[in-house]
Amino acid sequence: MKKRHFRLSVFILTIFYLLVMFSITFLNSPMGLRGAPLVIGAARLPASALSGCFNAVLLIIVSLIVIVSNGKSWVHAIVLQFLQLAIVFFSVIKARNFTSIPGIIMIAFGIILVFILKNYIAKIISNEGELDRMSFTDTLTDLPNRRALMRKMNLMQAQKKEFFLIFLDLDNFKIINDTLGHDKGDELLKFVSEKWSELEKSFSDYHLYRLGGDEFAMVVETDNEIILYDICAYAISCLSDSDNEFSGIVTCSAGYAKFPDDTKSISDLLTYADTAMYKAKNAGKNQVKEFDKNMFSELVTRFNLEKDMKMNLEDGAIKLVYQSQNDAKTGEQYGWEVLSRMNDRYGKNVSPSEFIGTAEKSTLIYEIDKYVLENTLSQTEEYYKNGGKCHISVNISGKHISAPNFVTEILKIFQKHPDFPYEMLTIEITESSYVKNIEKAQFVLGKLKETGCKIALDDFGTGYSSLCYLSMLPIDYIKIDKSFIDKIMTDDTLVKVIIQLGHMLGLKIIAEGVETQSQLDKLKEFDCDLIQGFIFGKSRLWKDWQ
């Protein structure tokens, strides 16, 4: 609005200017006052002496018109220049005022300047448009990106529109990148983008975005949940169709939330849709979940638990307990596994799976791992100075091992305890610690082994690739998951095979969760090396073992 008013003002001033110029020309002609001089104080100047100044003023005016209008009013500027040119010709031909001839050159320069400005501004606008398109577009798929999603939702919020936000994430996408390469992963992302973009042909109020990695979002401008379900069903079915090479390998999990029914905050809407999507993943993947209040309650619980963990870490209130590991044949003490325990703000005990699972969704797991390792070394150091011979096992999160500075952090802790016998320390890892990047795992575990400590593979048999990678890593122990021990009396095949395989590779086998004598007898029969579980007593504080 301001630019339009400015252009109108400039146009009116220009017309006024042209009238003044015409009047001066008329007054200076034989038909007028026959060249009456312009008196300014003591000076007597012919009116034609001001024509150059007026030409310069017009040049500034037409330049402003072109610039302010972003080049759109260049025709108006040219017309004004030609009107000025007509006045000059009138002055020269009719009034025979030959002093105005140099003004023709200035007017010609002004016309050229208008064209230069017009082309230059057009180029700037084109570049700005391309930069704007690039800043709101994903380079791999050409889909709108996260910034475009935020702009769209903020606009719909301002217009008070109802819409659904759907978050989608490809299940097992890492498998494609790790086994077939990143080029194949990019190919999959393009395939999904093309398939999901086809929905725009059927639904006019459907918008697809790529948020990054294998995460996508859809905005559906409707309050009809049947349409929403059709869109989600199509999105999931695309990956299970038999006509694509990724069928059976990669699936899709989706979650959605509704604006403004679930929330009137765009920020919260993003969180809710993301929460529903992860709920779908945790429920078995390849499905869609709607955000509900129970999920919100879970978010609050998770938030409070994270606060409790931070407080416990700061206060040193996370307790370490030690669970016995015994020789299967003799029952003699072989070592301990260190386990962490904590209470919430109300003093209620929080299960390890709950707070460790929550910690792994944030960077808190790094602090917990370091806390447990540091305190384990401090608590047991005196025991080893006095000639202790039992081993100590400490769990390290797979997420932490994948962190760039993991080795540096662990070695810094080791340096604080230079006299600790690290050949008595075992670091326990899970399959997720290495399956994403076997080369990095080899490097990280190799560095740990250089300190003298041992490596144990925890929860063996629960993952899809343990056997594939087992011989590639510097493993000393295999721990058979409790789920196999629970079924050993009815189905002992897998336990027997794991023990035999481990011995063939020169590894020691630890059976977790052994609770009954019959389970122990069966493991002895299979020649298992070490036993861990309630059959040898519950876990206790370190002081209670001394």
C-alpha cells in the first residue's frame, strides 16, 4: 500500500513538473513573453537556463519510479521521458531555443538508464525468487522442506483453518544405507516422494514435505477423518507393494495430530504428531497412530523423569548395585555386572528399562554411562588394590558408543584411575552399538581393548545380524538373553547352538536371568561357562558384598 501511494505521489509530481517545464518553454518563446528573464535577487537569468536542472530532476524521478515499482512501471517512466523530449523539441523547433539541445542527450541517457534499471531489477527479482525457492525446497526430492511446512502451517493458523499434520518415518531405512549404500537410500527417498506426491492428484488440499533424512510430513486441509485414513493407508501401502525393489525390507510408520482440536500451538502440534509416529514405531511399525491425551500424559511423564534423572545425576543419587556372575560348574564367584537404580521425585523406584529407555531418547544416557563407569571404578578400586580377583562388567549404551567423542570421554575417565587393573573390567555392548556402522565399532572397540579391558556382547540372539558380525569384532564374552533362558526347558535348541558357536570362536558364554535349578542343570549340560541371575542371589550394593 505504501509503495502504491509513493508511485502515485511521484506520478503527480512528474505531471506538475512537466506543466512547469511547458510553462517555462512557453514563456521563453516568441509566442509568449518573448524570453522574459527570470529575476532571482540581483541576477537576471533566462528561464531556459533552468531546463538542465529540470532534466536532472526528471531523471531522478523516473529512476525512482522504476526502482520503487520493482521495474513494473518502466513503461510509465519511458512515456514521461518522451513527454519531456516533446517539450524540448517544441522549445527547439517552435521557440528556436537552441540552448535546450543538450537536454536531448540527457533525455536519451535517461531512456537508456530506465532500460538498464528495468533489466537489472528483473535479474535481482529472478535471483531472489530462485534463492527463496531453494531455501524452501529439499534438494534431493524437490519437495517443500521443513521451513515451507512451518510457513504453511503458520498461514493456516492465521486463517483459522482446520487441518491434520501427519508425520511419517521409514522403518529400517538404515539397513538400506548400510547394506546397499547411500545412493540406494537416496533412490528409495525419491521413490517414496514420487509415490506420495501422486496423492495430490486425488486430494486438492494435500501437501507433502520432506523434513530431513527419512522423515516426511503431510498437511491435509480437511476435518474428514475418512479422507485422512485413506491418505495414511495409501502412504503405508506404497512400500509394501510387490512392484518395488524395497518391498519387504522397508516399511513406514505414521502418526498424526489435528489443529486446532488437539492444540492451537504449531510447536505443540509438531511434537504431538512426532509422538504419535514414534508410538506407531514402538507398537510394531508399519502402522499409523492418532495422537491422544494418553500420549500427552506420557510426554509429561517422560519430561518429569528426565528432570528427575538430571537431579539424581547432580546429587549423586543414582545407586549402583552389583549382580553376581558365577562359574556354571563350581558355583564360585567369577565377577559382577553393575546395574543402576534410581527413585523419582516421590521416592518411588523407577524400573531400569524405563529410565534407561527415556535417557536413550536424549543425551542424558551419555551422562548416565559416564556416571556409572566413574563410580564403578571409584567403588571397586580399593578392592583390586587389596588383591581382588573377580571381574566387573559395566553396560554402555549403543547410542553412546556411536557418539563422535565416545572414546575420548572413556579414556579421560580411565586416566583418573591409572592404577585400576583394566584387564578385570568388561564393557558390555548391545547389537545396536555396532550394527549401524561396523567399521566404527571395530575402531572404537579396538581402542577400548588397547587399555586391557574385555568386551561382552549383551542380549545375544535377539538381533538379526549378530551372527554376521560376530567374527568381525574383538568380543570376549557372549551373553545369552533372558528370553531364551525362560524357554530353555521347552525349547533349548537356540541356547545349545549359541553356546557351541561361541566356544568354536573361542568365546566365553554367560547366561542371563537364570532363576531355577532346572535351568542351571540344563546350562551345565550344554557346557555354559558363567551364570548370572537370582539363583545366586539378588543384586546388592557394593558395601554389602564386602
